[in-house]
Amino acid sequence: MKSPRVANIVLNNFTGDNRVYKTAHTLKEAGFDVQIVGLLKGNVPKHDDADGIPVYRVRVRSMALPEGFLFGAIKYLEIIARMVLKYRKADIWHCNDFEIFFMGIIAKLTRPSLTLIYDSHEYQAERYGKHPIERGFIRLIERTFLGWSTAFITVSKGIAQEYQRLYRVQNPVIVFNAPHAVDVEPNDILRSTFDLPPEATLFLYQGGLAVSRGIELLLDTFEALEGTDLHLILMGSGTHQGLCEEVARRCSHVHHHPPVPYADLLRYTASADVGIISTQNLCLNNWFCMPNKLFEYIQAGIPILCNNLHDCEIIIEDYGIGRIIPEYTQEHLTAQLFAMHTEDRARYTAGLKKAQSAFHWDQEAEKLRTIYGPLTSI
């Protein structure tokens, strides 16, 4: 019997998208014929291989157009046309976020037998910076068409509860973006890379260097800590990467490291002393977020210093694995940095071990297998 074909589709070029990578491999192991579909932008090949899973990237010729609402709409319309025409014959679309779910609706209109799985990594209508008209459009489409998806997946309990409240979503599935459980030994990769002394406390921010992540305040705060033993390492890329590199050049307490492959990530994470989550509470999407880095810090066995974010705070407090910044100001951030610098961080070890057992990809993968189990025969 032929395996059902799954198109696992993203609106990026699939470089460093660990959730999509893990989902694809979980579905392949469950017996599905999986391909990852993304966009051909940046220095990436049109066809690729993700450890045995084919990756196809769609060329969007209008991508050369300038930025702006009108040109953005033109680009999106071309993406919709190319995605729908080329991949509508798949049996299942695993739609990562709203933009792909909307394309999936159009694809299903042309091929009613297409099965849609809506994997919403965000609180879609409440993302920071969204125009009110765009928010209204997202709510309208989700309210009207969420029933077309066979399953609704999201990343946090807070977001799941909001979708239940707003759209009466039945049985939302929360799939945490946790890494695989691996044994990671403490090491000095980052300390040796930046030639930092043993007495230095390394605070690590890993992930996207982007707007609303609190990057600016982190940089300002550590610039003011010149002459102390507190160091900030920013490991990642994004729109704020240039700013991070600029500050790192003039400040001996700030360091930038490029992103590392998923297979190596936790080894680097474990070489830090404290993991930072500085996402700002600027919108409901941020308030309910459960970023990858939370679970990566847990699996690497390092305590966490986190902004006061609803779902993150619950886990950190329940397991006793870090501190919460009560208000994201330089004064409060500095106080918590010094508190974690001076305290015995071994106090967090027992809680981290419990959290490691509770949050890992093997457990999250079982949720996907439960969703997809009835689809093996479509």
C-alpha cells in the first residue's frame, strides 16, 4: 500500500527551523512519505536533503520587488499560486502557521480530498506589529475555516485556551518545541571561544535576534556592566544581528556567535552558565509564548533567567529552574543578573533533571503520532 504523501510547508527557506525538521522526521518514522517545502531565498539550493527527507524550495520571482504592503501582497499571491499548483496533489498539508493554512484552504477548494493539519506556532492574530486590518482578516479566516483542519496544533497552553475560547476549537493539541533528550556534559566551548576566565558567569541568549525579543535592553545592560564578571553571549541571527555585532566590537562583556546546527546546539548551550529569555510582553502572542530556547536550556541543564511571560513563568516556577524578571527594566534585569551570578546555581539541578524528563521531543512526537495515526490509510 502506498504511503500517504505529506507536504510539510513553511514560509521560510527552511534553514534552522528545528520544529519543522523534527516534525518531518517523526512523520517519516510513522510511515508517511514526507517532503519539506519552503521558499527559495537566500543562499540555499532549490533542492536539498534534510537527513533523508527531500527539501524543495519554491522560487518566487516577485521576491525582487521592494518592501511594502502592496509589493508584499504581490509576493504572497505568487507564493500562493506556486504552492497550490505544485503541491495540491499531496494527501496531507502540514500547515506551519496561518499563511500556509490560508494557502491550504485555497488548495482544498481545488482538491476537496486534501487533508489539512494546522500547526500554529504563534497566537496568529496577536503577533507583534500586525496591522488591525490584518488581525481582523486572520480572525475571520480562522473563525470560518478552522473546522476544515483535521487537527489544530499549537505551542502553549495559553494559546490553546485562547483558540478554544474564541473559536470553540475542540481538543487542541499542544506540541512543545522541545529538543530530543540527549546526555550533554558540561563543557567550555563558549568560554574558550571567547577566551573568558573561569570566574566569569556566561549568560546565553540563543535564537532569533529580532524585534520584541528584548535585545536592545540586554545590550544596554551588559554594556553598563563593564569591569564585572558578567558576560552576555548572543548566539543566533536576525534583523538585530548587526547591532549585536557592533556592540560586541566595542564592549568586552558582549559576544556574538553565529547559529550552530541542531545536532550541535545543546553542546554549545551546556557550556553557558545561565540561559536568558528576554522576549518582551508587548502583545498576547509574546505573553503566551513558549520559545524553543526554554526547552533547549532545560535539556542542556542550565538554569533560566526569564522575563515575566505567562506560560514560561509557570514552568520555571513549577520546576524551580530559574528566576523571573518582575519588570523588564535595566534596574530589575541587573538585579536578577547579579543574583544568579552570586548564588549557588546547584540549587536548580534537581528541578532541571525533573524538567528534562517532562519536556523532550520523544514525548511531543507521540502527540503527532496520535494525530496522524488515523491518516495512514487515506
